[in-house]
Amino acid sequence: MPGYDHPSGIDHAIIVTLPDGIERVVQYCSKIYELVPNVDIIPPFEEAFSKYYKVEKNIRMDRWARFYVDFVIKEHGVQVGPTKDLIFPKVTLINSYDGSIKYNFMAGFFRLICTNGMMIKEGEVKQIKAMHTPKIGKDTSYGAIMEMVSEFIAKVDDTTEVYHELQDQNVDDWLMRIEEVTESTSFPSTLQEDVAARMGLELDSGEGLLPTDWIVYNAFNYQLNHNEGLRAKQNKKDTMDQEVLEYLLKY
């Protein structure tokens, strides 16, 4: 790695080129480390997946090193609340260039009204993980992922039942409700204002949304998915999401 400072004894690294042409080291690694480039997994999976479902692809990225590609299944939408408030099953392909996340697939929901990649209740669907390996590409079998998707779609009505329950719970003082949830869970108090701002934005969107626990939940969930200031690992975000959901359902 000429021109780069690197830890003693390590002479390999993963380097990405930013849009401005600047190169950035995102991970130092050993010679035997095998990176799975996005180009080797995203196009082949999209081609295979599109044979069975009508999909829409959305890409999110964190620090040029962590990648989240949502494949939204458009023919299985579920209405929660007003007519335009639809959620769709999705499969998220997750990969990282900094070694922080194992290459994996997981199922979830995509909320159309706010382009929010929603989390789902823990235990509702399995997650398929793989270590970085060079044996992934056009010849890879995605049978396990297809099976996961089929099982998830078959349970969509049961999985979304709690969301309908949240929608039926009206909220008189939603700012107080947000404060109450924040104080009763591990969700960061520093993001409470962001949650309130997000909920206010949704209520003012002109989509006919009313203050319910469904909208409160999505305001929290949005921060867990999109707030770049939240540096928590994914398992910690999952825990916070479950705490918020369970509190809203119980109290």
C-alpha cells in the first residue's frame, strides 16, 4: 500500500474511490481476506429475484463502506391507515467493505408514504448470512433466499396485524407520547426532537394522516433506519425498535 499509513504487519486494505476522485481506506485486512464486491452480488440477485416478483430497487449507503439494497415487492402491498399509506414486503441485501457487517439478506417492510425501510418484529422471519467469500456471483443459487421470501409473504397478514392495532390507537398529545416512549426505552433522548420533527412532517404531508401510535412508531422507526447521527450497531437498533413497538402496544 504505497502512500498509505497502515498498521504494522498488515499490507492489504480495501480502498474505495469517492465521487470527487479521493481514495479512502475503509478497512485494513490480511492477504487472505476475500471481499465480495457489490457488482458481483447485486446484479445477479436482482436478475434472479425479478424472475419471480415485480420489484423496485432502492440503495442506501453509510460512510461509503456499508450498503443496503432494498428490493421492494410491489404486488403485495398492505394498507395501514389512509388509502395512500401502504407498506410492501422487501428483501434487503446487506454488504460491507469495512468488515463490519456480514454479507446477508433479510426481510422487512417498505413504507411507501415516507420511503422508510421499516424493521419488523424480532423472530418474524429468518435472516440469511454469509461470510465474505469469493464463491458468490452469477452461478450462485438463491434458493434459500427465495424460500425465506415465500415464507415471509405467506405471513404478511399476520405480521402486519400489530401495525393495524397501532393505527387504531389514537393519540391526543403526540409530543407527550414521544417523550413518554423515549423515557421508557433505550432510544436515545438526543434524537427525541428528530422523532417529533419527523412526525410533524408526516402529519403536515397532506396525505390525510392523523396522530395515532402507528405514526408515532414510524417516526421512531425512521430515525433507526435513516438518521446518520445514530452510530449504534444493527442489533442495538433492532433492540430499540422492539422496545418502542412493545411499549406502544402495551401502554
